[in-house]
Amino acid sequence: MPTEAVPSGEREGLPIGPGPFPGIRRPLRSLVWLIQVIVGLVFLVGLLAVLAAIPGLSLLTLGYLLTAEARVGRTGQLRTGFPLLAVSARIGMILLAVTIFLIPVQILAVQSAARGIIVDGSPLSPGRLLTITRTLQTILFFHLLLAIANGGSFSCFFRPIRNLKRLVRGLRNGDYAASVNVWTNRLLDIFQPWETIKTAVRGAVGAFLWLVIPTALLATSTTPQQNPGPALLATLIGGILLIPVAAWLPLLQAHQAVTGRFSAIFDVRAARQVINRVPLRWLIATTLLYALALPLYFTKIRLPANDAMWLVTPLFVLLTYPTRILMGWVYGTGKRKSGNAWFGIRWTAKLVMIPLLAIYAAMLFATPLISEVGRAAIFENHAFLLPVPVGKLLGG
């Protein structure tokens, strides 16, 4: 019976990603683990930032953040909020290794081009140097290709003989193509683009339905009015309505992402239940959520062009990702706790949160005054919607 093709890392019993922390008693392995985690996080943030900068594909970024939040909500463990870390760490290490190997070849290619213009009397002629450069580039190309095909672990890039032996053995057994394709399948299994997009659409539409009325009322007096009295009253009503919405909606989005039901976004009872059970955690997480969202509005005072939006989207991802994970943790711990917190703690947290949410509503009201996209800025609530200035992408 033919054996199932698996990546080289799994054939050796090694984890594809960083895996669990080896412990302080294994300093060398812990250092390698730390490097893989850092490289993986950098690549992951970069990937999400690039997707966020592309109209349409920004839904993948929102969907991934909601998926990470749901995983933490189901398990109650913060480390589960990085579903792509294993794959991103491997891809990041591949890019790092490829860069390291390409540096000397690039230096040699530059020297070859320079000597082709100016012959400096060296015994190594420009033609011979060019031949050596082309030969080295060809050898390196196949070496990197085989290293990636054999799993792309960092050790694969330094063991070319082993990679060649596996190629020969795989071609003889007829399972080499399957062992290479398993990496693409693994990435798609973890990322699940279609499910990610559906999660994003559910979360964005649900949040929009909650926010549209208070936000529209809040934005009433941001435009010139002949009779400002009714506009100011509508703005005041919008700010008041926004306070309970801003208190419930982070937990409601987590509840919707965990259950996978669109209607769960309107289950206020679930959000209030979590607040009553873990009020201090909810207070801290919600405060951080809106505190980190506010700087994103200041980035829109002067935005780059659409094709340079990737310059600001990394900041959007870095500030929203941690709060998503933290809110998922609050939701998960709140759902698992059996009883409510003490009465005094519950109401103290709620009374403290009311003025904080009022300040957030006031800051949201002021964003059209400083934003390049004008009134559209008040509707781009990055704490719940797309982590990108939508008004800029749509308005050009």
C-alpha cells in the first residue's frame, strides 16, 4: 500500500511551524523557536496588510481577524488566535533563507556587469566572470527549488544532497508531486478563503446594521445646516445610542464568529451575560479596543495614493489584531464562567465604561473634521469593519 505523501518536516516528526516553546532548559532550540515566531509574525502581518490594501481582498483580512477571534473564543486560549502562524513561519523562513542565498549571487552579478563595462586588468575576464555568474545562478535556482519542494524548513537549504536523494526517490515511487502539492493544500486548509470571506461578510454586515443609525445621527451636524438645532439634537441622540452599541458590539461580533450564525450578532443577551460574568476583563479589553482604534483615524489626515495604501495598512493590522484576540478571550472566558461577578464590581465597571464610551463617540464625531475622506471617516469604524480607509479606496 503506498504511503501518504507528507512534507519532509512531518516525515521527520518535526512541527511545520514553531510548535510549542521548547523551554528555557533548551536555549538553542528556544532561540530557533523565537526566530521562527518573529519571522512568522512579520510575514503574517505583511500578508494581512497587503490583502487589506487591495479592494475586495480586504475582506480576507477582516475574515481572518474574526476567525482568529472565534478560535480564541472557542478555546479560551490566546495562542490559538494565530491559525496561520505555522504556515507563515515556514514561508517566512523560506523567504529569509532565499534572501541569504541570493545576496552573494547578486553581488557577483553586479560585479560581472561592472566589469563588462570597465575592464580593470584582472586575470578573471568579464566573459569568464559572466559565465561563472550564470552557472551559479542556475545551480542556486535548482537548489532553492528542491529545498522548498522538500518542505522548506531552514535545514533543507543547507542539505542539498539530501534534497537530491529525495527527488530521485520520489520520482521512482511516483509520490514526489503529491509531497510538493501538500504544502499548497495545507495552506488552503488553514486559510479557507471562501469560509474566511463569508465570516467577514457576516461580521461586516452585522456591525453595519448596528452602527448605521447611531453613526448617521452622530454625523448629522457635521455638515452646514440652516437650522442647527435639530441637527445638534440628532447628533446628541446618536452619541447616546452609540454608547450601548459600542459596549455590546465587540462581544456580539465574537459571538457571531464563534457560532457561525448571522442572527447571533443581535443576541444582546449573550453580550450582557459575558459582561456580567467578567466585567473587569470586559472593561480592560473594550478600553484597549477603542484606545488602539483612535490612532487609526489620525492616519487619515493625509492618506497616500490607492496604490500606496500598503504603507498604512500594517499599522491597521498591528492595532486591531491584538484587540480581536483579547476580545475573543474575554468572550470565551465569560461564556465558560458559571456565575455573575459581584454586584459592586459589575456596576462599577459599567459606570466607568459609560464616560469612556462617550469620549469615544465624541472622538468619532470629530474625525470628519480632520480626515481627508471627510464624512466617510465617521462610517469607517475600524474596530468592527474593514481595517482600511474604505472611503479613500472608493473615492480615489
